[in-house]
Amino acid sequence: MVGGSVPVFDEIILSTALMNQVISFDEVSGILVCQAGCVLEKLSQFVQERNFIMPLDLGAKGSCHIGGNVATNAGGLRFLRYGSLRGTVLGLEVVLADGTILNCLTSLRKDNTGYDLKQLFIGSEGTLGIITAVSILCPPQPKAVNVAFLGCPGFAEVLQTFTTCKGMLGEILSAFEFMDAECMQLVGQHLHLASPVQDSPFYILVETSGSNAGHDAEKLGSFLEQALSSGLVTDGTMATDHRKVQALWALRERITEALSHDGYVYKYDISLPVERFYDLVIDLRARLGLQAKHVVGYGHLAGYHVSNPHTRPVSRGWQPAPERDRGGLQRGAAGGPGALRVCLDGRAAGQR
Amino acid sequence: MVGGSVPVFDEIILSTALMNQVISFDEVSGILVCQAGCVLEKLSQFVQERNFIMPLDLGAKGSCHIGGNVATNAGGLRFLRYGSLRGTVLGLEVVLADGTILNCLTSLRKDNTGYDLKQLFIGSEGTLGIITAVSILCPPQPKAVNVAFLGCPGFAEVLQTFTTCKGMLGEILSAFEFMDAECMQLVGQHLHLASPVQDSPFYILVETSGSNAGHDAEKLGSFLEQALSSGLVTDGTMATDHRKVQALWALRERITEALSHDGYVYKYDISLPVERFYDLVIDLRARLGLQAKHVVGYGHLAGYHVSNPHTRPVSRGWQPAPERDRGGLQRGAAGGPGALRVCLDGRAAGQR
């Protein structure tokens, strides 16, 4: 995510792009075994034709490899519903530095024999070995998917809407994403995507996935009514049609693309208690002033409490940040109880 | 589970029973931090008073410790809905053999910094260190819980009912347990629990947990109608009232207790592809003949494909199994693509 995959000095870049074969897929269990260089979107298409979905999805899906997703422990847009790769990855094949092939490619749903060595490689970013094959559990394709897109007056209301949402949508809530007004402005300016709701300081995308379309629409409707009448949300639109669902998702998924048209981007992927997250964006804007064209915040409220959003200062030109500012940023991040994380970028790596 | 926690020769038994304090509970996030000796049932009561539930539940809950649950990577009755401890355990404090205290007691929902060392201790059964504290994510208490108890004509129908059930109940399916006729007979004989349905070769318990009682009852009703009309199930009863739900669960949860009244029990906790599981019970009955009073099979169909049921040959008296029979058992188990697992028993350990 911060260009870790871009060679600068004497790094060795290893591509697994030619290792792009599906090894097996069990249409009863949904267990997919494939080589590490398979592109996430292609795997998604492959399992969707068989009425399953991949347990992870992310903006870079068109180019990122499943091996990189696992090596970086990518969270992504389905984390809220299907959990982390630590639960859905059933097995790995890994090549160690001395050439040893570690075969942990079990496809047992529950395998309690011995230590779970594969866990060490999930998120190890290639430092312990190269992942060459992955066994992963795919959930059945949900029968009904609904998306609501909402305008929200403040970040406190974003958080309250999330709490209300969890209570009223419960088991069918599959995504909860927010973006700020600057994100929407940049997506409009560079990609000509129009906001489907009134201009607002914040926007929220809520997705439900369930087994009964009628029940799901009823739950989502009650939630919207409650959110609007209590003033948590000032405007909203709902989609069940596949194309309209895709169009609403594009507003969120294409933020990264819009930013890349806007300037040179410094990217920070951070975990902080959600209550504190947006303060960081405000502090950075004040700190950087005119040095940054834009500082934006967006992302998912992945857990019950801790967010995994993205801060994006866009600068006017690429240059190492002045020492003073880098110090400021580090203090800003370390001041909260969370951690500042620096991740590999898009292509072969998982992007969050 | 096979008496691994019972000292026989020169083992050291370390009890964490006095380390029974809750360290913290966050009522927004549901993150519980507690000492390793906390009894699972007490933790359950503690979080339920705050509208959360523990992500795991098992028959031994009244005596097992959370530290033992983690050390043995206990699956339990909520595995189907809330997944494994590898996802719900957020952090651990562990004391290594040289006295080093390893503090991985984070309570971040997503912490991607460095290697996820705590995973090595989940399921390591004390061989790498002693777990002294646990941080675990508790899901919100579901608003509606329904249980159906069904009679089923054969094991093939049990599996087909499971497939139908997953399709029709989807996201609200929280447990699917089966037991054979001998289990029901022993529960009746020793504990005086009566079957709520007609005598059948197999019985199934289905539990749903959801956010809307009306929607859930409607989904469960449609499923029952379909299962009865297609002959997959021959009789059934449904409960929403808490006491009746408890009574139906008791039939499944108290099998272990009934077996202990029946004789000396050899216990095997195994993972096999579900299609093959019950063959093992039939083969064992034929092989052991009169040497065993009963050979019973029961458990949950935890994944989409692979079961984690329990086989229980009950012998007339305790004695080492004759070499011939132990060989037979090992062959029987190793013949399938699954693994024969031998687990620690109840008290301080997790029972699956």
C-alpha cells in the first residue's frame, strides 16, 4: 500500500503471475485450492459460476494475487461478514529460503493435529517463505444483496449509525464503509461519478447479504426509517438491482483511483479505536496545511470497536516528507491506542 | 477427552483454578480480557448480563477453563456460527518454560503488526507455554433463538437435511447436531430424559439465532415443512421458549454424562469427511462385538463437508484394549481421509 512492492535499490522482486491455476474446487464444501498467482477477481468469477463467493474482496481485485492477499493478511470489504483469512485459509504450500517445500495444504475444515504452522505465514509478507498455493473456504453465494448509500452530518453520527445498524441488521450486515466529503469530491472531479445523495460531510455505504430477499429488505427498510427519523442520517438511497449496487460500490472502491489522478499520494493504513480515528485526519490537515492538496479519510468499521480506515494525504509533488512533518505524523498516530501500519501496495500484495 | 488430564505416572499437573478474575470487559466492543482459570460458564453468565455471549459453548462448560479451551483449540457447539478460536481469540498472555512472559494481550480487532505468535499457542496443549490470560471477542446476544428437534430415518438423510438446512436457514443457522438411537436410549435409561419425537435411527438438533424473531420462525417453519414433506425427516418439534430450548439441548449435551453411568468409556474425537463418518461407528460395532456394551456416534457437522463427531465405545470394564482391537481401531480411523484425534478431557481442558 505504501509502495513496498516497488523496487528502488537492490531488492529482488519475485512474480508468481505464471502460477495461475486452480488446482481443485469442491462444489459441496466450497473449498478452493489454487496456485498463489491466481488473480482475486478471476477466482471470484470462477467460484461465482459455482454459486460460491470468495471470502475476501478488495478494490485491487483486478490485479492482486491470492498469494499476496494471504502474505499481507488482507482484510478487505467482506471482513465484517466472513472474518479474517486466519479463519478462512485452511492450508498453504510454502517454499522456505533453503528450498524446503512446506506442505500445509490440508482441506479439512477443522484440523487440530499439531501446531497450526500456516498461521505464521499469513501476514508475514514473504519474510519467512514464499506462498505457492492456497486452500481457502468459500462461503455460499448469498441469495439477496441490498445496498444503502447514506449522507451523514458528522463522524459521531457515522459511529452511531454503525451501532444502530449492527443492532437492527445483525446477521445480514455484510459491509459498513464510510468516506468523507473530500473523497466524494475527488471521485466526482476525476472519475465523473455523481453522488446519489445530497452533499454531506460524510457518506456511508451499508450492504446486507442474506438468504431471504423479503426479510432483508424489511430489515433494511426499518433501519433506514429509524436512522432518518432520529437524524443520524440526512439522506439515503437503496439498491437491490445488481447494476445499481455496483454503481454505489464504485463510489467507495474507486477512491484510490481518483486519488492517483489527483497527485502523489502518501498512504497510511491504520488501526485505531474508531472513536479516535477521524481526529487523525483533522490533525493532519491542520499540520500539513498547504503542503498537501488533500487529506482524506475513508474505510470500513471492521470490528465492533476498532476501525481500519485509510488516511490519504495527497501532496503536490513527490518528495520525502520534511523531517518535522514525518515526526508530526508519527506522533499523531502513536498518540492513539492503535498502531500505525504500513502495507505493501496493490499488484501482487493485498490492499486493504 | 481421553483422560489426558488424569495423572498416571510422574506427570506434573498445573491448575490455574485460582486465576479466575475478569480483567476487563468493553461493553461497546464485546472484548473480554480474563485470566486463564476462569470457568467458561461463569464467563458466559458475566457477558450475558451485558447482552453478549461467549463465542464458544460446550458440554463441559460448568468446569472447563477458558485457558484450557484455548490450549486445546476447542470447537464446541457454536463453531458453525461464530467460527474457531483462531478468529475470536484476539490476544494471549503466555508464560514460557524459562519464565519469560509473552504478552500478546492486544484487544485490537485487527492487529497486523508482526507475526501473529499467539496462533502457535492456540491448540498447542501446553507444550510451548502456559496460557495465563486471554483476550476474546464476544458476539452480541442474539435477539431470537429457536430450536428444532427432528427424527431422521438414516445417516444419509442427516447429511441431506444439513444441506437443505444451510440453504434455507443460511445466516441464522447457529447449530446442527446429530445423535444416534443408542445415544437417545442411554440418555433415557440413565438420566430419565424422554425423546420429544418418535423413535428414529437418528436425531437432529437445529438451532437458529437471529435479530428478528418473526423472520427466524418463518424461515425455520419453511425448512421444517420442506424436510417433512420430502421425507428427509419423519417427526419434529420446535421450541422458542427458553426452558424448552434448554430441555432439547440437554438431550445432546448430557450424552457424555449418560455414557459415564453406563460403563468405562473409550473416547475418540475425530475429523473425517462427513459422508464417511458413520461407517466408523458401524465398523467398530462389528469389530468389537460383545466386548463393548455400546458404540455410539454423535456430534456436530461443523463445516460444510468435514464433521467433528464423537465415537464412544463403552466397555464393560476398564482394561487396556487388546492389541488386536487397538490395531483395528487405528486402521479403521486411518482408513478415511481424516485424522484420528486424541484430546484432553473436560476439567481444565476444552472438550469438543
